[in-house]
Amino acid sequence: SLDVSSLMKQSGMTALDQGFVNTASTKSKITFIDGANGILRYRGYPIEELAARSTFLEVAYLLIYGELPTKLEYENFAERIRRHTLIHEDLKRFFNALPTHAHPMSVLSSSVSALSTYYEDSLDVHDPEAVELNMIRLLAKIPVLAAYAHKKSIGQAFLYPDNSLEFVENFLKLNFGVLAEPYEVSPVLAKALDRLLILHADHEQNASTSTVRLVGSTEANIYASVSAGISALYGPLHGGANEAVLTMLKQIQESGEGVERFVQRVKNKEDGVRLMGFGHRVYKSYDPRAKLVKESADEVLSDLGVHDPMLEIAMELEQVALNDDYFKERRLYPNVDFYTGIIYKAMGFPTRMFTVLFAIGRLPGWLAHWNEANLDPKNKIGRPQQLYIGETERHYPEDRTYR
Ligand code: ACO
């Protein structure tokens, strides 16, 4: 890769790269992807090893601090997060102002933005202790806000975090526990969810992470930056694809049109219909995360004794697509979102919560990138150029009398 920007600046040239297909916006030490060979590593560690042997909190530590924690470092980190799980009672009332049918992603992004109003120390983005404290607060509180967004959407009371539990167990209880009733966390669910969160934890300069870095480049506080990241993730071409996949599978099932006919409609680009959960800007081979998610889908469904016809439709879709020239020529393979929804559904999450789960997973990546950029003395405000293609100069008509 060439650092040609200064050369181009001197010569007055501008490169047009719509969608940033070839333009690197930054250097980064956090995540490595080789899209041609389906390789993904966090801080050098292969995703397969982390998914098999690490935990989500350990991966969060690794992404943010650059190294695996010692036992003591891990315990301190987990304890600090536990100590910050409470949400200010006033902020809970904020949820009452929103309609019950509000999408949980909108609720999450706005509540994270509102969270900043409680922590004025977040305005000092150059105080490393304040930055660290606010990263801990976000790791602790976003899962709680996410669970409250879920509870709100089903009209149930919010629970207080149970800090005797581990991170993921606590999250499951906040979502599925009911006030004044005992709740037994399923170890199968907890392990599967932890693994899914690891798989989502970072993916270098994807749309939401680039958004977090761009907003952060203005020295906006970390809550505002993460809230913007959540908004970017919301779209169906990014994190929202996990929800869109389930909607697509349901439509195929309910319409009875069959997988072959649906794939034909995708190939004909009828009404712009796409095979959701397929294709990726970077992976031009099987997404390594999708492989691991598929394994988890089989395990979780059989452990829970769930038979879901959606899994069969998804597997048939995958087979038809992988053997079809349209998808082969364009190198379109399942991405991380193709099978996750089936697992989340088996766990009991409503479809509208799927992208929220992605956001919880991606949070450590957003924080690590925000922090990396913030600590970089060469970091500059992100300000892309454009090629103007509008009208040349024209004049406001002198005889114009109406407005
Ligand atoms: N279904 C059908 N055709 C597709 C799909 C798809 N899912 N994805 C790409 N194509 C086709 C395009 O129509 C285009 O074909 P053409 O050359 O005949 O016009 C070609 O493949 C290239 O597609 P682009 O849109 O240029 O690829 P890009 O890299 O810009 O887009 C994206 C990547 C947005 C992920 C795309 O593959 C897509 O829309 N996928 C479905 C949504 C999805 O699953 N998103 C999640 C991505 S992973 C993540 O964010 C976690």
C-alpha cells in the first residue's frame, strides 16, 4: 500500500473512491483480516483459538490493551466492570418517554447518547484515566441498557444487575429473568452467547467502527462516538443483516415459494432483493466467523432440543447459493450474520434484539479503535474530499418575487 496522500495534495489531485473500496483511512494494530483466505486475527490471535478457549471479557481486554491479561489483571478488569453496572434511576425514566414499539436499536443508541450527560469527565478525551473509566462504564452499562430496551419492548419491569453472576450470565438474567422469580442461567446458553460475542468483537474498519473513529476524530466524547457506531450498525447492509436474515427466512417459509424460486428472484435483482447474510466487502471466501457460527447453531439447537425449520431453510439456501454461478462469480459466501439469528431465536430473543446483541459484541472493538485513534499523536480530524458535480455558478433572479 502507498501513502500517496501528501503527494496528491501537492499536485492538487483528488482520488474518488466511493464506498472506500481501496482507500485506507488509518493504520491500526488491532485486527488483521485476509479476506481472500478467510483469516481473522485479533491482536495476532486467530479467531478460531479465541472462540474455542477465551472469554468475551478476556477478548475485550485483549482488544483494548493489546495483550492477554494476567489472572490479576483479568480479575481487576471484570471487577471494575461489575462495579459499574448500575444505571442512574433518572436515566431509567428516559425509557418511559419512548413508545413500546420503538426499535431496540434506536432505544440503545439514544440511551447511550443520554448516558454521556451523567459523566462530564468524558468530555476530557485527553485524560487517560477518565477515558479508561468511561470505557469500563460503557462495557458495564451497555448490556444493561440493551436488556432494558428488550424489557421495554415486551412491557416487563427492569431488573437490577446481579453482580454475583459473570458478565454473560448477568446479561441473560437481565433479559429473561422476571421480577421476584428465581432465574436459573443455562450454561449452554451462556457459553454459546459468550462465543458469539467473541466472534463479533472486532472487524477492523467496518462501517460502524469507521463511524466511531470519525466521530472520535472531532474529539467528541466516547459515548457520542459509540452511539453513532450503534446507529451505523443498525442498517440492514451492516449489523441489521442478522434481523433481515430471519425476516427473509420467515418470508420464504410463509410464502411457500421455495428456496430455488427465491434465489432466482435474487439473481434477477427483482425489487433489489438480496440474499441477506451473504456477501462481504472484505471476505471473498467463506467468512471464518460464519463457519464457527454454523457449528454453534447445530450445537445450541440440539442442546436446547429445538427443531427450527428456519435452520433447514438456511442450510438449503446456502447449498443452492454456493453451487450457483451468480454467487460463485461474485464470490458471495455466508457472512457472520447468516446463522446468528437462528441461534438468538433459539435462545428466546425477539428478532428486533438481534442487532442489539451484535452491538454488545462489537463494543470492545469500537472502544479499542476510538482509544487507538485518540492516543495517536498523528490522528487528524476525518474530513473526506468530494468531487463536485453540481451546477456551476448561477445568479438569484433579480425579478423573483414569490417564495
Ligand atoms: N445477494 C445478491 N447479490 C449480491 C449480494 C447478496 N447478498 N451481495 C452482493 N451482491 C452482488 C451485487 O448485486 C453486485 O452484483 P453486480 O456486479 O451484478 O451488480 C456484486 O455482488 C457486488 O456487490 P456490491 O454491493 O458491490 O458489494 P459490496 O462489497 O459493496 O457490498 C455487502 C457488501 C453490503 C455486504 C453486500 O454483499 C450485501 O448487501 N450483502 C447482504 C447484506 C449483508 O448480509 N450484510 C452484512 C455484511 S457483514 C456485516 O456487516 C457484519
